[in-house]
Amino acid sequence: MDHQDSNHVCRSCCMVFSKISGIQSPNTRYVIGFDPSAGRFFRQYLLLLLLNQMASALFRFIAAIGRGDLILANTFGSFALVMLFALGGFVLLRENIRKWWIWGYWM
């Protein structure tokens, strides 16, 4: 296990504990009125953890690509945000996304 692996494990553990102590998920589920079953709560919690890991990995990927050049890093970061907004279903509906771009909707 090298330095990066141990760093990733440490960050993941810290993320799990910070999400547990934040009481964000139970409050959100109670206020919105979701089903109070424990199984659905833990599935939503797992989804939040995986979403956090994906966002962290995307941030690190963009930082690694544009490591030496600030202009390149800003360009890649802006492009990633545009793709996330455009293909995420908020700006463009799924039906309005072209057939050859639909893979981006599911990413």
C-alpha cells in the first residue's frame, strides 16, 4: 500500500464519519417525508457517499490533467462543469439530448 492508497482510505473513513455526525440525511428524509424504513435510509446514505467519491475523483482528475498549466486546468474544469450541467438533466431534458450524447446523461 503506497502513499496514495493510504491517503484515499483515510479520506474515505473521515468522509463517512463526517456524514454520520452531520445528521444531514436523517433530517432531510424526515422533512421531505420519505419512507422511514432503515433499508431505504442506508441506500440513500450509500448513494450520497458514492456521489461524494465521484465528485472528489473528478476534482482530482482535473487537477492531475492541468497540473502544470493554470489555463489548461481552468479550461478542463469549466468544460467538466458545462457537461455536468448540460447532461445532468437540469438544463436539458433527457428527451432533448441527442441520441449519440445520451451516454453522458447516464454518467
